[in-house]
Amino acid sequence: MIFIKNVEGINLKRFLSIALAGLMVVSLTACTRPGSSSSDTGKKKFKIGVMTGTVAQGEEEYRAAEKVVKEYGKDMIVFKTYPDNFMKEQETTIANMMQLAEDPDMKAIVMVQAVPGASAAFEKVREKRPDILLIAGVPGEDPDMIGKKADMVMQGDELAMGYTIPAQAKKMGAKVFVHYSFPRHMSYPLLSQRRDLMKVECEKLGMKFVDATAPDPLGDAGVPGAQQFVLEDVPRKIKEFGKDTNFFSTNCAMQEPLIKATLDNGGIFAQQCCPSPFHGYPGALGIEIPADKAGDVDYVIQQSKAKIAAKGGTGNFATWPVPMNMMFVEAGVKYAKQYCEGTIKSKNDKEALKKICSEIAKGKEMKFEIYKGKDKDGKDVEFNNFYMILSDFIVY
């Protein structure tokens, strides 16, 4: 309660009017967060954490994270990366994620790619903040593990790609299918199963399947050593098997040199490991993307077609029209935002996620399947929060 004396020389009514106006201003200021307008008054304040690799290990995800920061602002989006050598530095991944969870305003975390260490990081977050929505994209761990730690998981349909990539390579005239990988990636269940499916499918289609072991980019020679190997080995393979050879690698860092070497030597390239017009093609083809065209899918597709045609590779290169990993970052953040605002009520709403993905893909059709596999005891199980997503091809 405020007591006011009738002081000589002061109009009491006027004083009370000014005092009440001042109290109203203070009240409004207290309800409105810094930088917000009066129309935001009363809205719940929340933050969304985004974690990706660095430019060296996952440029697409990194750029997508930059895009959502620019779109929604740093007050809402908190962006962190996991270390390049994530296999040996899982504790750093966990620590970085826990820094996000320690903020009481943090209501959701989106991680793409969900590399090894993601499940442990999510588990730590759950212990401290069970309220936080956890979304994973492109998991590098067993589905039974990551599926139990994340609220939702998004993955390109790796198993279906075991059929679709060989079929696309065959359509483009391939007689030989070279599969580059290394033991660490072959320890990932989905990648290993896809490789086995590719081998069987190639045999059915009358194509020779070649298992080719490449250096691990996380090994002693690093990314430069793995990339140099690809640049040198593709010409050897084409000399051995001929130009009707399709090349595929399981590793992101290898896509650029693989596209370049395949184009320079007249080979076939049906799809990258993570299909997207942005993945490997701009760098391999020397395409510089002006600032006003950043994120412009149609621009990159047209530029890629022209560059490939100039080198006589028309019809020998393909990808998906949708940048899948970038979509996972954007879709994860949009889902999280709508969840935090109360528009989406559940931490796992398949139809809401499909709608968001379709909007990002500008209406292009995508297939959503629930992952069906084995649990740790070998029993058949469906993971109703683990979505396998598939798109059709575009050919350059």
C-alpha cells in the first residue's frame, strides 16, 4: 500500500494520475521480454537448442542451423556443435548438450546428425530435464538405443535406399556398383544392412557389386587423406571396370571428391550418402552461390545441370530434389517451436511432422515409414517414433 501526504503546492489528483501511469509502465515492462513488442506480452518464453557438426564434417546441417538462427533469432535458437572427432570425444558432445539443458528456458533440443554419443547425451538431459523435447536426425547409433532416448528420430530411409540406389544406377546404365566404406561405418546397423541389400539387389539387376574399403576420415590420415584416396582410386576403378561404373560412398566428407573424380573420368553417380542438391555438388563443380541464392534449391540444380553438361556428364548424375539433412534441421526446429507454443500437443505427432516436411519440400511427395527392426534381444519391434523418409530422384 502507498501512503501519500497532501503536500503544499502539489495537486493531489494530478500526482495520483502520474503515479498510476508510472505503475502501469512498470507492470508492462515486467511482462514483456527484452526485444519483444506489446503483441508478444503474455507469450511463454522458450529456447530451442540446435546441435550439428562443424563445416568440416557436416556443412549442410551447419548451414541449416545458421539459417534457423537467422530466421528465428538468437533469443530463441541456441546453436552448438559437436567435435569433429566425435568418436573419441563423446564426453565433449555430452558436455555441450548439457550446457543447453542447464538453461531453464530451454524447452527443446534438435540434433542432426545424431552421431555416436547422442544417446548418452539425451539420457543425461532426461535425468536433469525430463520436460525437454528431444529430436534426433540421421542417427549413428542402433535404432533400439537412440529410439528409446529421443522423442522423435528422422532418418533417410537407408534400408529402402538399398533397393532404390542400385535401381537408379541401373536406369542410368551402370554395369558395376562400387561401394566405398570403412569398418566404423559398417558397424552402424542401418548402413551395414543397406550395404547387404545393395549387394543382393545388384546381383538381381545383373550388376557387379564391388566392396571397396576407404580410409576412415576420423583415422590417422584424417579427412584430407580419405579425400585424396577417393580422387586417386576412382580413375583406377574406371580403368579396371569401365565407364559404366556407379560410385557410392557412405561418408559425407567423401562426396565432393567422389563427384569430381566420377565426372572427370566419365563414371556414373546415382546418389550421395545424404541425398541433396547441396551435398558435394557445388564444391565438386566449382559453383559459387551468391548470398541472395543461399538455400535456393532450384538455382543450385540448374547450375549443377549446366556444369555437368559442359563436361559431358548429362544423364550420369542424380540426387533427391530435397536436401534431406537440411530439412531435418528445419523440420525439427519448426516442430519444436509449434510444440513449445502449444500448437502441437504431443512430443511425437507423425502427421504434424509430415505436414511440416512437406511444406519445407514445397509440396514434393515424400514417403514416411515407421522403422521396423530388432530390439537388443533380437525380437521384432516397431519404433513408432523413428521415421524413415524417402524421396524420388532428379537426374542432371
